[in-house]
Amino acid sequence: MSDLAPAIPDPRPLPPIEPALEDCCGSGCPNCIFDVYQMLLANYKQALAEWEARHPEAAAHSAPD
């Protein structure tokens, strides 16, 4: 029996796609696409920081976001 376990895929998180200004309807929606984008961006930054902690070798070679 081998001590080497198969690697579990752990891809780098992808940033959310920023909506264009014309994507907003301008009617003050409670879940405005820009508010949702900001929430997704915060989640992405947290996930990226966690990923970089798990992959310091990759984080050292990546450009800052």
C-alpha cells in the first residue's frame, strides 16, 4: 500500500465578472447587480487568500489582484 494519496484538485479561484454600467436597470433593486458583485468580489478575495495560504509557491509567482 502506498503512502501517497492521489492529489485532490484545488484550482485557483476565479474572480467574478464585473457587470457593465449598462447592466444595471437603475431602479434601486434590493439586490442590485453591483451589490451582488461586491459580495462575490469579497468572497473571491477571501477564497484567494485561503488558496494562496495552501499554495505559497504559486502565490509567490502570481501578480496581486
